[in-house]
Amino acid sequence: MSNITRRGFLKASAATAAAVSMAGAPHVARAAGQKVVIVGGGTAGATAAKYIRMADASVEVTIIEKNASYHTCYLSNEVLSGDRTIESIEFGYDGLKAHGVTTVIDEVTGIDPAAKKVTTKANGDFAYDRLVVAPGVSLKYDTVDGYDATVAETITHAWKAGSQTVTLRKQLEAMKDGGTVAIAAPPNPFRCPPGPYERASQIAMYLKRHKPKSKVIILDSKEKFSKQGLFTNAWTELYGYGTDNSMIEWRAKSAEGNVTGVDAANNTAISGEMGTETKADVLNIIPAQQAGAIAVAADLVDDSGWCPVDKKTFESTKHKDVYVIGDACIATSMPKSGYAANSQAKVCATAIVASLQGKEMVVPSYVNTCYSIVGEDYGISVAAVYRLEGDSIKKVSGGLTPKDASAEQRKREKMYAYSWFANITSDIFG
């Protein structure tokens, strides 16, 4: 990595995690029976549940999640290339139960901040002293004409790893050699991973192996994207990017890339001011995004569609004793990634325990890294350390995989990605 060594980043990450977890460790007498309810059992919610219990075992923590297991978005693109099974990214909640977290598999239908209760579909109401809302994102289907949740069952977004990931994989397998895959990349801000550019790379890797006459078209609503130089370098080397025979084509917004509609009957994306039509054998539409639906319903969002929070604690600025973490919150310069959600959850857990114990919250730091596997033994990454400055989270150090990285370095990046995946899933669910 260019501006920060990997050893330095890992030391900073470890120091941040240690500071966060130790800051909330109980050193004073505690009031028994304090209740924390967590809505959402993904990366952010599950991490917060575990770390609150680790910091203060007297706190009763209940996590409410609609699904009995969770599929990670990170590394889910490897299911599309065939390098990973859907089962390998599936995690249950037994590890949280071992930490004393009560897990309720149910759908949250309402949040009442005034009464301090959460209402569920099948299990009634849950009272809380502190509430954590970690709902992820919801898709703004209405930004793409002709697209909705029903159409998405066949023309997938696959932006929540699971059944649609499997559907998209089967569509790639069924496609003829010489076929076209079109991916509509969403506008900023969006949750990443799964990442449309890594997705294009993983699909191209599969096609290069099995259907070399085929291609991937990325229809983008943006003029640039994260790690663009690293991606295009890899595409040039691996997939002939920029040539007449390129397996990957990227169309920016200014090149009629912005998808505004879908003709589902003809598997066609409609984009740009001229209504350019792109017919594909496999069409993957990823709409614009906002905070998860329950956050919208609970009046936790502002006009942006995302949740404003106190960046020191992640407490909502709209409702007291309600905290929002992960993809749904506004965390200034931090991306909407799995590692960012994990880092925010640890800060939030510390803040909640400090609040319940009547202690002062420490000034936190935050970390993030995002890996992308773009080809055989070819990984790239971006990493950063953040600190609180005023009411803003600002990057203080970080770096990218060097553009001139050797083949061995790129191979190591892929192995680092696998090691990171094993470590973070153990940290969350273990």
C-alpha cells in the first residue's frame, strides 16, 4: 500500500479495536437489567451485540433479525465466478448466543422512540434503554422505470447476498458463449461490497475461463469510481480493456451510461438522455439506495435518505437513545463497507456501555479496508484510518495497492482478502 504500510495499518486497526473494546470495560458498579435492543443482524448489528456483552455482561442484549442466517456481501461476488459457494458466506447466530445475546428471528414492524419500544410481527413488543438500528440499505426501485421488487426476482440486483446471488450465477451458467452481461452501477452513495466493478471483474474471470467470446458492459451513473486506476490496469492486463476485443466495457454517465429504465420483456436497459438501449443476455440492475426501510419508517433519516448521527457515538441526532450504525448512517468520509460497519459498531458499543454506566465516552478512531479480487491471483485494496475532528470523521492516513505492484504482491492481496474475511467473520459471529 502506498501511503501506509500494511504492518502500520494492521497495528492501527488493532490499536483502534483494543481502545474501543477496553474503553467500555466495566470498572464501576452497574445497574442490573439494563436493556439494549438491536434491529438488524448483519455486520454492524451483530458486532455491536457481541461487543456490548463483552464490555458489560450485565447488559441484556437482544438482537432482532428477520432471517435465521446472514450472507456476507463481502466476497459474495466470488459466487458469480464459481470460486466460492453460497454456503461459504453464510453465518448463523450461535456464536452470539454463546456471548449471552438473545436472538429473535422476527420482522420489526415499528419503532417508538418516545415509548422506547420495538414492535415485531410475531413476538410483540420489546422495551429498551438503548436501541441500535442497523438496517443496511433499501433499494430505490422508483429511480429506474419498469423496475421493482417483482422484476428483480428475474432481472436481479443481487445487492443483498443470498438467493439472488444464486439466481445471477445460474443465469451466467446458462448464457451462451458470445453473450452479453450488462451491469447497471448505482449512483453514490451506495453500499460496497458487493461492488459493481469487482462484480464485473469476477464475471469476466468466469467468462474468460468458460465463455471467452462473451463480454461485460458496465452502465454507470457516475463519471468515476473508487480504485478506478487499479481496476482499469487489471482489466487492461487480464481482459483486454480498451481494445476492440475487450471483455469489459465501461460507459460513464456522459457516455449514455446512466440507466433510467428497464424493458423487462426484452431484457434491455435504457440509459442516458437519448434513451440508449442495451440488450443483454444477463441483465443486473443495481438501483440507487437509501437507509433500510425501518429507519425511514422510524423517522431516523433526513432529506438525503440516510440517518444523521453524532459521529462520536453514532446516536441519532433525531431521537435520543437510538443509535444508527453501518450502511444506513451518515459517517462523512467513511464508505458504506463491511469493515466500516464493524468499526462503527465497536465505537457505538463503547458509547452505549459508557452511557449506561454514566461514564464519559472516549474520543474514538475508526478503520476501514476494502479488498477487490479482480482476476486469478490478482487482488487490490484500499485502506484508511479515520479520526473524529469536530463532528466529522476524517481520514488521517491510508493508501492503495501500488499501481506497479508485482504479480507476487497482487497474489498476496488476494490471500490477505481471504485472511481478512476469516478474521472479520470470526470477530462478528464467533
